[in-house]
Amino acid sequence: MKPLSTFNIIASLLGGLVLLFVVAPIVGMVLATPLSALVSTAKEPEVTGSIWLTLWVSMAATLFFAVAAIPLAYLLARHSFRGKRLVLGIIDLPVVIPHSAAGIAILGFIARDSVMGKTASLFGVSLVGTPAAIALAMAFVSLPFLINAAREGFAAVPERLEKAALNLGASPARVFFTISLPLAWKAILSGLVMMFARGMSEFGAVVIVAYHPMITPVLIFERFGAFGLKYARPVSVIFIGVCLAVFVVIRLIAKREVKDA
């Protein structure tokens, strides 16, 4: 066995401290929560309903916006144009701005007196305080993860393969769906998973556009504010467990699909 250098030992110790910083609060919260409290909380319809709402709305937002985000990522990876850096900056903007500010911006965008709100009202729909508003808030803060991951995946696809297919008479759409998309699929799946996970954990933007119906992060905040740490902790533990389980399952499915492809 090759002996470890001083640098590697120091790096390992520092890395261990970082991992401990991430794991210790979660483990401490789990150990401080009695099993009876977890069982009783898991039986509450309000808790199970909020978890289900969080999962399906985040998944719906991810799949809906992926239809436009993935082609955009392809264009950004393959084409240079005036203003491209500005477009890249706009894409990363939701990561930079405070999410409470993002929620206010979205609220103004879908309010009843806005163009979007007036259009929706013509069909008898009010967006504020609905799952649609939650989905918009989730997508706003999580889209950069998908677009950037997909863009890197498309950029890694050899351009000569696409050009060869075009020279043989394939249309750009066929090249995209039969060459570019399959070869970049691993990065795209990773981006989809990250977008879904980020949307599922969003609080700041969602609480402004839709306090009700409550997704789980908002429910945790409400219980903490109204009843304190003891009452909010079981919901937090359950939701973290659900998030980890869903995240692992999606990762395994994505890994299997990439392997099959």
C-alpha cells in the first residue's frame, strides 16, 4: 500500500470535518426525535398530504419545463451568437438572487392584475395560492440546474458525429433525437434529478406565492413558528427520509436507463 503524504492526510482530515458538518446536524435531529413522535406524525393527513403535494408538483414542474429547457441547452452548447453571455447570465440569475425576492417577482408575474393573471382569469382560473403557482416558484429556482447540466452534456458530444449525420441527409431534428440526446442523456438525467430535488426543497419563493396549499417545507416552518422545535422536528425527519429515499430511487433508475442506453 502506498503511504499517504502529509498533504493527503491533511486533505482527508479537512474533508472529514466538512462531511461531519453536513451529517452531524441531521443525525442529531434524528436521534433527538422519539420513534413514537415519528409514527404519530406520519399518520397525520396534513403531513402525508403536504409530502405528496411537494413530490408531485416538483415532478410536474420538472417535466413540464424540461420540454423547453433541454432544446435551449442544446442551442447554447452548439451555437455562438451575440448576447450569449447575457443569456447564460440570465439562466444563472435565480441561483444568485434571494429566493424571497424571487417569490415576490413571481407573485407580481401571476397576480390577478398582471397580464398572466388576467389571461388566466378569462378561463376562470386564479394562479396565486394554487399548485400551479407552487410549480412556477419551484421551476424558477431550479431550472439552472437542468439547463447547465444538459448544456455540458451536449457540449461533450462530438460535433463530428452530428455533422456526419447531417451530411448523410438526416434532418437537424433527427440528429438531435437520435445522436445528441442519447449521447447526452446521462448529463440530462442528472440535471433532471437535481432540478426535481431542488424544487422539492424550495421554501422562500413558494411561501410567498402559495402559503396554502402547504408543501412540506412551508408546513415545517408553520409548525416551528407556532409550536416550536419539538413539534416541527418529526415532520423534518420524515420529509428528509422521504427526500433521501426518492432521490436514491431516481438515481438508481437513471443509472439503469443510462446503462441500457
